[in-house]
Amino acid sequence: MMKTPVPDDFRSPSQYRPTAESFDRRSVREAAKLLGRAKNPVILAGYGVHVSRAYDELERLAKRLRIPVATTQKAKGVFPENNLLALGVFGFAGSPRADATIFAPETDLILAIGTSLGEAATHAWDPRVVAGKKLLQIDVDPRELGKNYPVDVGLVGDARQVLTELNYQLERDGKWVDYDEVIGQRLLRVRAMRAMHPAVVDPKSMQDDSSPLKPQRVIAEMRAAMPDEAILFVDIGNVMAWAIHYFTVKEPGSFFINMGFGSMGHGVVAAIGGKLAAPHRPVVALVGDGAFAMNGMEIHTAVENDIPVVWVVMNNGGLGMVHVGATIQFKGKFNSSQFKKPMNIAKMAEALGALSFRAELPGEVEVAVKQAIASGRPSVVEVMVDPDAKPPMGMRLATLEKFFGNEQEGVDPLDCRPPKRPRFDPID
């Protein structure tokens, strides 16, 4: 039976993966009215925007009404981060600009699209996300509406379909409603917030010339080396915080991170599937040496099948996020997260048949990544980074401290430095 030929039976995805297109006209009208009347609205875009490929519809809405856009971690890049209206990521490892704008008392409306407003995307369900604001929430799953925050208008439906109808409704309303004055004020506020609040915590670190390399510098060199259309897969650990915070995504659908179970090593393998799905786009994976130790052998799969993925491996000689947490929590009394014998990733990659590079000095990452992409071969770029570099998770530590009832006095929630006396490991 196992040798019996099986006839081809290829089916269109529409036959087994139908798109939800329902929407509530009354809710769309109410949402359009509130969006038009709000003085300082903000959009929080979630992964549902990517799933429905609602990039154009989101950008059309934001530009029409001059609404600044923040994203969740998984949705990073669904709105181009080099756009004037982009705030960056809100929540874990997010942008100070996004935090300041959403938490600002002047913000009077949040439009949440395709996000369940979970813990990582809301700073542990911080009440300031919705305090004094109207909340409009779009989700294909009606059970997600109002699950974590009460909504003023819930819009059930596919994000692309609902945003299309919302744009149409705003166009209809615009025939008798003058948006010009409110739009002008919104744009002034966007420019003011950009001037007052930086996109990243420590922009100077992206040009740091020290060695071992600062992860911020590595991210900056990767961005310079990668074409805008290149796809980046990010693994779990310190690398996810560095990438979420410092990597600028310029084209939608080019940034992927597994925020579900947080599976270490996922990015090593996901990049292979990504290259098979998008063979004409460069595909790069950013992983730590700890994650590489779990799934690094899959590089041999790419070598065997001539799949030209580029892996950038930040080697800090151990499990970086655990190391940072233990250092803060136990004041250096003990730390079992640093490897006694750090791995030589470049030699491992060479043994697996991949093209290998080792970057230790400023400028070497950019050169190596460019050469790796141009080679058309499975390639590994090992980067020696500072093991004591602290990822931008201070807000995360402060909010978890508050969430678990151990809020510290004097902790500024917009300060991304680690708090003084955390009593937990930052991994959850």
C-alpha cells in the first residue's frame, strides 16, 4: 500500500482556509464617528494586520486622519517604521516614543487592530493604556473583544475587511465633516512627540566602537547590510529584545518572531521555511548562541538542500537573558548561565558545510552579512558580543514588579534601565 501512487489533488487555499469577511455596519459607523471626533487618537496594530495582509488599509487610515501607529511585538513592521506616523513597538522591549504617546494624558482614543491586548503588548495590562480613553477594538474572534480591557466599540471581522469599510465610511463622512483642523493638530502633536521622545533608549550605542561588540551596534550593521525587502527571523532570548527595540523594519511582512511559547531555537529553523516560501527575497535569522545550541544542526538541512539562509549568531558565551536576570537578582553571587567553554559557532558552521564568518570588530558584521547574502549559500556569521550588555527591558521589569504587587518607589515606568531590586527572573 505504501507504494501505491497517490493522485495529485491540489486545492486553492480559499477552499480550505476561507477568509472571514463579516463586519457590523453600525459598529463601523460608530467607530468612524469617534475616530473623526478624537483629538489625539493612537492606533495599536497587532499580528492580525499581518495575518489578513491589511498593510495598505492600515496605512491608508493612518495617513487619512494623521493617526500615529504603534505595534505589538509580533506585528513589528506591519506599519513601516521609517514613516513619520510610526511610533515603534509598544510593550516589552518597545520604544520610549510609543510608551510616552499611548500613556500621555492627552491621548483620548486607542484603536486596537488584531491584538488581544495581552501581557507583553500592554506592559502587564497597565491600566494607563485605556485610562481616560475610548477603546475601539477590531478582531476576527469575538471572544477577544473586551477580554482584557472594556471596549467602547467592538468590531468583529477580518482586519482587512473592517479597515476597508472603515476607510470607506470616513470617506463618506468627509463629504460633510471637515477634518482639516483636527488633522492639522494631530500632525503637530506627532512632530512634538517625535522631538521630545527618542525612538530608542540609547541611540549612541548603535555607533559604539568598543570590542567585544555591543549588540546595538550589531543590529545597526545588520540593518545597513540587509536590503529593505529582506526577511528577518528573530529567535528568543536577549536577541529578541535587541531586535524589537533597535531594528528598523521598513517593509511590512519582513519581520517574524515567535512570541507564543517563546521557543528557543525556533528562529534557526523558521528561516529555512521562510526562504522556501519567499525564494526571491534574502532571508536572515538572528539567534543567540544558546538557541543555536538547541537547533543549530538544522543548518545542515539548508546545506543539503541548497537553501541560502544567513544566520547571524550573537555569541555572548552563555544564556544571555538568564545571565542578565541572575546578575540583577542575585547581585553576582552566583551565575550558572555562562558556559565554561563557549562554543566556536564559526567552526561548527564550517563543519556542517556552511559558509562561515566571524565578526569581532566594528564594521565586520556589515561586511560579513553583505558577503553572506551575495554568496547565495547557507551562511553563518558568528558575532562576539559583550556578555554584560543589558537589553532594553527595564520597563518590563518595572511593570512585572508592579503586576506582582512589589512595586518599587521611585521607579519611572518610562525609564528602560533595570530597576534597583527586582525579585524575579525576567523570563516568564
